[in-house]
Amino acid sequence: MVVATCMQVVNNNYRLKFKVMKFVKLIILASSLGLSIQSIGQDQGSKASSKPYTLRLVPQIHSTGYFPYGGSYLTYHPTMDAQIFFQKGNTGVFVFKSVDLVDHSVNTNYASIGIVHTIKLSESLEFIPFAGYFLAQVESFKDQSSDAWAAVDLKKRVNKNLVLVNTSMMGNIAQRAHSLSMTNRLKLNYTLKSITLDMFVWYSQAIDQQRGYTSASLGVTAPSIAINASVKLKFHCAYQQYISQEHPGSAMKRGALLSMSAPIDLSRK
């Protein structure tokens, strides 16, 4: 059912095939640049000892505009986003940018920057606080609805196949504290023979609203395809629905998502 619905979404979005070709060209360019940077880094690393670090660039294209942490599918517009993540030791920083390829006046045009720190409580349990700033970019680089946010992950690895992550996030914690928003996301990630199943449940509510909203989704990620030593292609399909009686006016009651990503790993081990 999930796969069939996703394929229907792709058929309806005839513009997506042209965007995919642009995306593939971008991946080829980025991977070539990434290999050049990695080669330079390895040459420099051979001359001077350096600590290991994680550096990833993750460009993605989606059939549907959505908020990953909000549990909302907003439009059936092809959308692109990219994230740069750098971590050294237990602390990392990231930059994220999302663009609607059809309509630049919808809420999926935004950016976010943040810092994250991992605290290992045991071999299987991690406490991960992170915080940052959300830049709404519907009208300008920084719209009036932009504000700071903070969150914490509690990550539990049950076994080699199953991982549970609970994320509690608060938005609008500075300039717009009068409309403070709270979201809780529970994620179940199960991997079997290179196929990954993702199950999510979200609950979100703003402090100035009398009610909250609950949504859930089920997704499947196919085995990745290696392009070279640093780049892989990944394909993901998901179905999301609000299970509360009401849902935000800007969100769809239910929807499907098909995504293609190309993580570029430039880490130094």
C-alpha cells in the first residue's frame, strides 16, 4: 500500500523527473568535489597527525514538501534539501536548507543551523541535547517567524537491528516565546538485510492553542547503491497520516512521500 501510494504521487508530479535529472547532475558534481577535498585532506593528514572527524553532505529530493521533525506533509510539490554535518569528538554542528521547487511562498522554504552533543550513558543508551536557530524564508532570508529552538534525543539500541529514539523539541523559545511550540517524536528503526523500516509517532502543540495534534508514519528505505567510496544513493518511501480528529490547517490529513538522497561521506577515520 505504501509503495503503491508513493508511485501514484510520483506519477502526479510530472515535473519531478526534470528535477531528478538536475539532482543527479548535482550529485555527480558534489561527489567529484567531495573526492577532491577528501584527497587533499588525506595528503595533508599524511604530513601532520590529525584527530578523526565526521563530515557529511546529504542532498535530498522529495516528491512532497514536509517537516521532518513536525510530522506534517504540506504539499505535493517536489522539494530539495541539503544538510552539512561536522562532528569532532562528541560535539557536532550542522546547517540545513530546504527549498520548494514549485512555490517559494510555502513554509517548506526554510533553513536551520544547530549544535549537537552526544552523552553516552551506557553501551546502548545515549542522551543527545541539541539546539539551534530556525530561519523561515518564505518572504526573505529571515522572516519574522524565525526563532531559536532546543531539543533532546534519548536513543536506545535494543539490539543490532532495532533502535528507538525519542525526541522532545521546543520551538519559538526566544523572540516568539508567547507562541512556544512543543513536539514529541518517537521513532522506531528496524534494519533487516539492508532494508530499513521506520515508524514514527508525533505529538505537537503550541502553548497558545487548546489542543494538540497526533500523526504517525511508516516508511521503507531500500538497500543503498554505492556510487564510489564516498557516495551512496538511497531511496525512501513513506506514508503519513494524522490520527487525531483535527490537524493543522497548513498540513494535509494524509500523504505519501518518495525521496532520493545521496549522502557524501568525507569523514576522516
